[in-house]
Amino acid sequence: MKTLIAYSSTHGSAAESAGFLAGILGDTDVVDLKKGDANPAGFDAVILGSSVYGGQIQKEVKDFCKKYLGILLQKPIGIYLTCLTEERDEVRRFLENGFPSEIVGRLTAFCTPGGAIYFTKMNFLERNASKILLNGISKSKGAGKITDGKTDYVTLSKEKLEAFARRMAGNQERNPS
Ligand SMILES: Cc1cc2nc3c(=O)[nH]c(=O)nc-3n(C[C@H](O)[C@H](O)[C@H](O)COP(=O)(O)O)c2cc1C
């Protein structure tokens, strides 16, 4: 059972998640959509991964869905979104605004494993913008400052990714093509 993992990431957490899922699932091709393309036709299942910025999924993932929609609708599809919110309604909006409704309506698995802000890899401007954003999210929830803008902030959950991989693998065993 061969799975395509096609993802787009800016600072690495969606990429890390793709690598982690590939390690669990085994027979996979992992494609960074910022660098390349892959036709999903030759795969038994497809996982789409994207990070979220300003409420939007990555453009490359949207373009991939448009380009291969007909083929994608014939496969078991899983989606994971790396982001920092845990609000269900907000996550639902990311999904519904970012992906064609035909895909959202027939998902085999979906997961938001958390996210990461790697301050140590950012330049000055990115660090400041991210620090303001993160402390702003925290303040809007009535919580205090959560980052000093220097230490990496990571909420990625391996357990959530493992559960997602199990759902994908289980579906493929039940529905061999
Ligand atoms: C400028 C900026 C905007 C962001 N906007 C959102 C957002 O709208 N909602 C959210 O839940 N997380 C948001 N995040 C958090 C990212 O989704 C999170 O850091 C994610 O893990 C990044 O993935 P990547 O490392 O693959 O790019 C934002 C982060 C930054 C730096």
C-alpha cells in the first residue's frame, strides 16, 4: 500500500510531521510542494499536509487539490494542518476555506497535531512578528505572555500524528485497491 504525502511548510513543522508520518506508514513518497509535484494517480492513498498562516492553508496545497481533484476523489485522503489554535470552529474554517468541499466531505482522517514557532531559525523581523502574534493569541484567551521570542515554541504532538497514521493505515487495509 503506497501512500503519497504531499505537504507545504514555511518554517518546518508541517515538513517534520510529513517525515514522522512516513516513518510510521513505511511505503510512502514524501513531496514538498514548494519544490516539486507528484501525480497521485499511482498511489493507494494520499495525505495532504499544510501549515496555516493568517487563517489560510498554504497556496501550493490549494493548487495541488485543484490540479488533481478528479484523481484525489478516487483515493482515501487524509489531511493534517499544523497550526497553533485548538479551537474546533476555527480549525473547521481552515479546512473548509482551504480545501474543495468534495475532499472535505469524504476525508478518511483529519488531524491538527499542533504546531511550532522556531524562533531560533527566524530572522529579526519574523521573530518579532511571531512573538507579537503568539502573545496576542494568548492574551485573547485571557492568558499571559507565553513567549519571550527567543525560545522555540513547540506544541506538535506525536501521539496525534500516530493516531492519524493508524486511521489512514486501517482504512487502506479495509479497502485494498
Ligand atoms: C505570521 C504567523 C501567522 C500565523 N497564523 C496562524 C493562524 O492564523 N492560526 C493558527 O492557528 N496558527 C497560526 N500560526 C502558527 C503556525 O500555523 C504554526 O507555527 C505552524 O506550526 C507553522 O508551520 P510550518 O513550520 O510548517 O510553517 C501563525 C504563525 C506565524 C509565524
